[in-house]
Amino acid sequence: MTDEETPKLPEMLELWQRTLNWQPNPKQQRLFQAFYEAVLAGNRQFNLTRITDPMEFWEKHLWDSLSGIQSLNPTASRAIDIGTGAGFPGVPIAIAHPNWTVTLLDSTQKKVNFLKTAVSQIGVGNTRPLCERVEAIGQHPLHRETYDVALIRAVAAASVCAEYTLPLLKLGGVALLYRGQWTAEEERGLTSALETLGGALERSDAFETPLTGSVRHVLYLKKIALTPKAFPRAIGIPTQTPI
């Protein structure tokens, strides 16, 4: 793909500012573009994402990744993106917050290999790609209760996501669960799991995506007590038997 053929992401500076009270500086804009190009190139080898149109990529990968994070304490320093896939929301967050260190966790080796190459080539040095199961690192002393922020897109029921994230957080840390719809019934089911895991639902924010008007939710789970050592349970158990 030549430079003339490479699609360019829209800058959207006014829309960034109006919707998230933030906008990328020129270096961050260049990094967003470089990562976009890396994902397009990676898609020719791996099935990373079906979202490749520049406007759609901006909204569903960049804007969506940052929609929930901009209200957090800016001094948070260590984050983990669980089930990062092609690097979302972790890589955009690492670009937007260069003082953070973001672990990009995925259980698929080819995706982690892609991320290692991509972040190295484009120069996002504050990321740490890691191939492992979240149930395993949740019990590992190098990861358990060491993160300020845990991020997870809607890969499972909210109670399962809570079991994946809360063991990794320090006391006072926050897990962000990115979801589409969110109902009162789902919230009741989550509340019981949080009591077991040492967390509390701090708030649930609804967002409307700025281009297509889709409704998105981000749940903020705060770590208020130590998670019992039995959690997370063994690989596969959280999804098979949710709390």
C-alpha cells in the first residue's frame, strides 16, 4: 500500500474536545495514524478487526476506547487491558496517556505477536503485550492487586468481567467494563458478584457515539476490599459458572 493509497484518519479535534474534553496533540495524532496503518497491514495476515474504514475506525476504536477513561484520575499509572485483541482499548489509551504503563493481555499468541511488532515499530513504548489467560495472571504475584486500572470490553457477563478484573486491582483501583446496552436486571446480577469479590459499582455512564449515535455504556467498579484468594477461579470456570 503506497502513501497515496493509505487511508487517513479524520482529525476530529473539535469533536474530541466537545465530547471528551480532550484532543490529541500532533504527536498523538501521528501515533493514531501509524497504529491504524499497522492494523490495516496486520489484517492482511490475521483477522484482527472488520472495522477498517477511517471514519468508523475513529469512532468505534479510537473514540470508543477513550470514552470512559478521560474522567479517571490522571495520576493512575498502571493499567491492564484484558482481551485486548487488536489493541483496543489499550493502545489508544497508552497513546493518550504516555505516563501510564498499559499491559495488553490476550490469550491468542498471534495477536500478541502482532501487537509486539506494531507498538515497537510505531514507538508506543509504554505498552507491555502479554500472552496469557486472565485467570492465570489473576493468581500471579507479579500481577495480582498491582494495577490502578483494569479495562475489559464486553467479552462476557458483567459478573464474569468483575471476576477477571477485580483480583488484579490495588485497593482503590477501578475496573472499566465497556458494554453496549446495560439493564437494571444485569445490574442486580452484578451487585451480588461484587459483594463476593470486594468491589462496588461506583457508577454507570451512558455515551452516545458522536458519528452514528449508538448507545454505549461504561461501568466503573471500584476495589473496596481485598478479593478472596479463591478468585479468579480456574481457567474456564468463571464463564461456565458465573458467580
